[in-house]
Amino acid sequence: MSGHVSPISLYITIFMALMVLTVATVGAAFVDLGQFNFLVAMIIAGFKATLVIWYFMHVKYASKLTKLTVATGIFFLAILLGLFLVDYGSKAFTQMPPFLS
Amino acid sequence: MSNVAAHADDRGHAHAHHPALQHHFDTMAQQKEAAVVGMWVFLLTEILFFGGLFAAYMVYRIWYFDAFAEASRSLSLFWGGLNTAVLIGSSLTMAMAVRCAQTNKRTATVNWLILTMILGAVFLGVKVIEYADKFEHHHVPGYNFQWAAAHEAPAAGEHAVAASEGAAAAEGHRELSLTPAQLQLTTQIYFSLYFTMTGLHALHMIIGIGIMLVITRMAYQGKFDQEYYTPVEMAGLYWHFVDIVWIFLFPLLYLVERHV
Amino acid sequence: MLDQLKMPARNYLNNGHGLASWLLTKDHKRIAIMYLISISVMFFLGGLFAVGIRLELATPAGDFVQAGTYNKFFTAHGVIMVFFFLIPSIPAVLGNFLIPPMIGAKDLAFPRINLISLYIYWIGGVFTLYAMLSGGVDTGWTFYTPYSATGSNSNVVPVALGIFIAGFSSILTGLNFIVTIHRMRAPGMTWFRLPLFVWAHYATSLVQVLGTPVIAITIVMLAVERGLGFGIFDPSRGGDPVLFQHLFWFYSHPAVYIMILPALGVQSELISTFSRKTIFGYSFVAFSSVAIAVFGFIVWAHHMFVSGISTYAAMVFSFLSFSVAIPSALKVFNWAATLYKGAISFETPMLYAYGFMGLFTIGGLTGLFLATLGMDIHLHDTYFVVAHFHYIMVGGAIMGYLGGLHFWWPKITGRMYSEFFSRIAAILVFVGFNLTFFPQFVVGYLGMPRRYHSYPDEMQVLNVLSSAGASVLGLGYLLPAIYLVWSLKKGEVAGPNPWGASGLEWQTQSPPLTENFVEVPIVDREPYEYEHVAAKEKHLV
């Protein structure tokens, strides 16, 4: 019951991928993509986080319950940020922040 | 792996219990699974803990984007990038430590753990350098916060050196939607969030290093084997989580708008 | 027959003597007892401040205390009752004690963490009480910015940090329950054989684990703003005070469900036991608990309709708020259906259960008034709101807590309390409660704002009614403190199952062994098999 033992080569690969993605996110920040700069940065960060969760944190080999727990965390974070945007996003149609107007 | 557990069950009490098995669990597998789920539930709370900060960040970034871009450019990409690399490296060493514990390599486990702690300390050291820089530039929010001073008061002499990197980016490359007075306040919000986020992240790292000190000692005393290495794995999960937080903090704080 | 019953020779209470055997215990039952004592102290302390409030409001003029002191009174009342009584009340006492025996486990998954959570609660409590006594805090339990960030001269940060600390106690309890319910169930105890009490606690734990960290980070932001001069919420420094309210209510609305969900679980147990019937629509009641927990996270901004959130967001949140009514009403209907044609009896726990059903329904329905945009503009920050949430928190959560405490008291202590006095207390609580809070609906609708220490003369009659009711209610709360303590020594020995209930926790002796069961039970029955029990009793006769 020693759990899944991943090969060292996998860890090295993931590490290299994370490093490459770090360089990529810095590089992408210097290109003017307009609104999409933020999106690209978040997609890369999300991809990096997924790699860490999936391989370094062994979620790939973990029980369904553990996978469900991870998904719950992401889901409720999405609720938090999403419903904040419902207010602040729709506020922008009607009014500017009190401080600027 | 489940084979082993089944065997232990078959033989019932004739099979000696592992010394680390607590009385209210039936098998080591049950105990380990409980610990893994428990740790993930704890990380769930951590996600929402940082989530509150991310929500605040999101709101102010939408409102004061120009200020965030300005303030973000005053951060050193070199130190930030270096720290990202250091932390990802420490995640690798941590994963290796867990792997060595899984395969019952005592000395290697201890060494990888020590290396992880060293990398963690390097990260914190870099953070100290960055924080010191903020203090010099009056970029620490509060009553001494001065955004304009760093750029517009070279006459004071002592600030001239300090005004190197950020000033170059700030000096009128493009028109800002904010007046200097507004910029003074809104960049302070950026730095308030910067310090709260990185400060809490650093606090988590300090706690992580503290946990690892204990774990390393336990590993050195030979308390772990391939059946029982849960504390190493738990410390690993925590450390990787702290790494993930930084993976998001880095683009959010350092890379708001670098292409101008 | 009862005379023949003897207290079990070996139980968790006499397994080890002396202070150390309690303070260092890892037994979930002993930890629950220590929680029980701690939250009772907090309850009476919080009640003391309520006495102060009602005394002041007995007359229209502000004559008993000054306005500033009054502010500190209602803040202390709110903070103590919400964070140090209601949040831990049912989960940390009844849940802690009963979840392991209910699912056939020896203990919670992490006994040491359970003990740590108690110590964290104590540290947070002492911290908060000290800050309250050494000057108090006057922001209200909601700590709204910018007043709390820059205006108030009182101990905002120490009290907030006390709440921050106590929050971790709540998180650890929730974490422990989730893992325990997932991983420690006895053989045969499937998810759909779990008592609804356990389902309710599972849902509660989700809220504790997911919501509490957000208030923690909010307190951290408030503390750095107030203590270090950071600019986050203060509008004069470019911040947004509404952001604080968003973050605060992201926790504090679900926190209401931390208080009420366990009470709903208790209620299901009581209704089923005392009407001798299987609960109607088991799986619907079970899933409605989880639904309430999840919906609870998407409705928070209905506290902020007049705080300057966008009109569109207000509409969305108003609509979502109504959705919580569906699972809540489903529960009430299912209880009513359970009662239908049941062999109903009127023991004390059942009296509380009846009270709960009525009061919870009133509290829930007035919540719909407040979730309606137009109504809320009129009713916001009036005594209508105060009455509404007291119907949920006192009429709901505390009635549920008292009902549960009376129901499981024989299991916890092995002895029965005086049925006569306990029925009187239950009736006093119900009457006193309605007398206290129903007039507040009226006075609130007439426009009396909350949190003021004086009011117009025309409103005196209703306020005097309210204060009179509060004294009846106080008496109703004091009585159990007396006869329950009395029963510890003098009460009749209860035996393992005085109510003839079907749950697994009643299969073991009262008080239980430290390990709960002599050997790990194997569950082969569905929950609430009262028809089965009744048939067996008939057969015996």
C-alpha cells in the first residue's frame, strides 16, 4: 500500500515543462495582445497549476473522493469570483467607482 | 497495494499491527486515505482563503487597471522570475523527497527535504530583498506611501538612485487616465494587495519550512517506511499548494502589463 | 421497571479521573462535554448583553445606558452569540458526541485535531472576551467598513482576531466531520442508511470548510487596513467598502446555514422518533441539506440591496435567494408528512420540535419578504430584520439545539431529567420567544431602525411587550440549566434507549463506552425502521 511511485523521469519532465511555461508567460506579457494578455497569463498559470496538482500532488492516482475534493475547491472559487463579477461587471454599465466619478 | 491490505485482513489479528496505526482505524490503508482526504479538505479552505484576496484583487484590477499596470512595472521581473524558478525547483525536490520516502530511502528523503528547505529559504531571502526595495522607494502602503516621489523628486538626491527601473517605464510613454493624486491612492491599493498576498504567501512558506523541520527530524530518526510515510506526503501536498499560489501570484502581480 | 436499571459500570465518564484526563483526552465524547460547558458559559454571557439591550429599550428615551455603551452591548451580544455560541452549538456538542456512534465508529477520524479545535476555540474566546471587557467594540457584529477600518475608536482588531482564531476551530471541526463521514462508517452503513442528522452535519461541514476561510481573509484585510494603514476598503484611500460587505457576507450568509442545518438534522430525528414513523422522503430530506449548503453560497448579496450593488446584480441575487426556500420548504413538508398518521407523543424534545417547525416556517417566510427587492428597501435595517433572523437563529437553531440536548441527554449522561420541569421550560421558551420577537416584526414594519438606543414614544407598547417576553424567555433558558445539572446526580437512570429510538447510537449503553461499541457493529437495517420496531413490540406483548 505504498501508493503510486512515479518514475523520476516524469518529475523531471514536469519540472522542465513548468520552467518552459514560466518563460512563456513572461514572454507573452511583453507582446501586446490587448484584452487577451490577461487571459493568456491565466491559462498558462492554470495549466501549470494543473500539472502540479495532477502529477506532483498525485491526484492522478488518488481516489475519486480526493478528485472530487479538488473539484469542489475550484468550483466554489469560481462561484466566489463569478458572483463578484455579477455585481462589479454589471456595475460598470451603470456607474463608475465612486472615487473616480 | 490493495492486495497487502486484503492480506492483513485475512490473517486478522495474527498479523501484527503497524506501530503507526491508530486504535480507531482498522487498516493502514484506511488511515492513509483519511489523512489524504483530510489534507485536501484543508487545502480546500486554503483555496478559499486566498480566493478572498483574489476576489479583492480582481475588483481593483478592473477598476484601476492603469494604476495596477504602472505599479506592476515597478516590480523587478528578475527577482520575481528567479523566485518562480526557485519555488518550482523546490516543488521538484519535495516531490523527490516524497518519492524517496515511498521507496524507503531514508538518507535520500532527509537530503531532499533539506534541499527543499534551502530553496524555500532562498525564496524568502529574495522576498526580503524585494521588500527592502519597497521600503526604500516608499512603496509600502501606509502614511509614508509615496508613489510620485520615486519618479518626480530626483532633486532630493537620495531618491535619484532609487528611481531607476520604475521611472523609465513611468515617464510619460503614454497618457494615463488617472491624475497624480488618484495614482497616489490607487497604486497604494495595488501595493496593499501586493503586501497582503505575498506576505500571507511568505507566512505559509515559513510555516511550511517549520513543518519540514519536524518531518526531516522524524525521517532522520527512521520513523517512516514504505507503509507509513503519510507526514512526508502531507507536507508535500502543503508545499505544492504554496507553490501553486505563487504560480498565480507571479503573473497577477508582476506581469499586469509589461509590453508598454 | 426503571428502578432496576443501573448505570453501566464502565463508561466514558469514569474512564479516567482528574482534570488532566479531561484536558488531554482524545475522546470525542469528552471533548463534546467540554464544548457543552464552554458554549453554555458563552450563551449566558451573550444573554447578559441581551438583557442590557432589552432593559434599555423598555423606555423610549435613552436612559439606561449611553448610546456608545448601547452600541457595545449589541455588538457584544451579536459577536458572542453568533461566533461563540451558535456556530459551535450543535456541531461541536451534539455532532461531536453523536456522529461516531451514529455511524458505528470508535472516534472521529482525527481525535487530536478535535482536541486542538477545542483549544483554539478557547483561545479565540478568551481573546475576544478580554477585548470586549477592556473597552469593547462598537461596530456591530458585521464590522462594516469604513467605520470599522477608520472610524471606530474601539477594540476592532482584537475582537476580529478573536473571531479569526475561533474560525479555525470551526474549520477543523468541519474537516474532521467530512473525513469521518466518508471514511469511518461501519460495515453496512451506506450513505442512504445514515441518519439525517449525519447528512445535515455533512452539509454543515461543507459550509464551515468553504466559507470560514473567506471571513478569515476578510479579517486579515481589515486588520492590515486598520493596523498598518494599508488601503483596501477605505473610500478615502480609493477602496470600496462594498467589497468588504461582499466578502463578509460570502461567509456570513452561509454561516446562517452552519447554525440552522444541524438543527434541521436534529429535527428530522425528533419528528421520526416521536411519531414512530419512517421519515417521509428520506433521500429528499438528505439531499435538501446539501442543496441548502450549496445554494447558501450564491445568495449572499441579498444583505446588500441598499448598499450600492448594481441593480442587475440585485435582481440576480434576489432571484437566487428564493431558490433556498425550495429545499427548506421541502423539509418542512416532509416532516408534516411524517407526522401524518403517526403515533405521536409529546415528550419534551418533541415539544421543541413542534416549536421549531412553526418558528422556522415564520422565520423562513419573512426571509422571502426580505429577499424581495422592493420590500427590502422598506424593511432593510429595521427591527423586521432583527425579528426575522432571531426566528431563524433562536426560534430555529436554539430550539433545535435544546430539543437535541433533551433528546440525547440520557445518552450523554445516562440519566433522565425531570419531565415536568422540562415541559414547562419548553413552553416558556416558546411563549417567551414569540412574545419577544413577534412585536419586533410589527415595530420594524412601522419603521423602527435597529441599533438605536432610543425610539419614538408611539412604539413603546410593542417594545415593552418585547422586553417582557425576553424575561419569560430568559426564565425558560435558566430552568434547563438547573434541572439538567440536577439530573446528573438525582435523575433516574435512563437505560440504553429510553425513547425506543431506532438509531445506531441507541444500541449501545448510556453513557457509552470510550470506544462507543463493544465490537464494531454491522448495519443491516434501513434508517428509521419504526414500523419494524412497533411490530416487534406488539409481538412481545
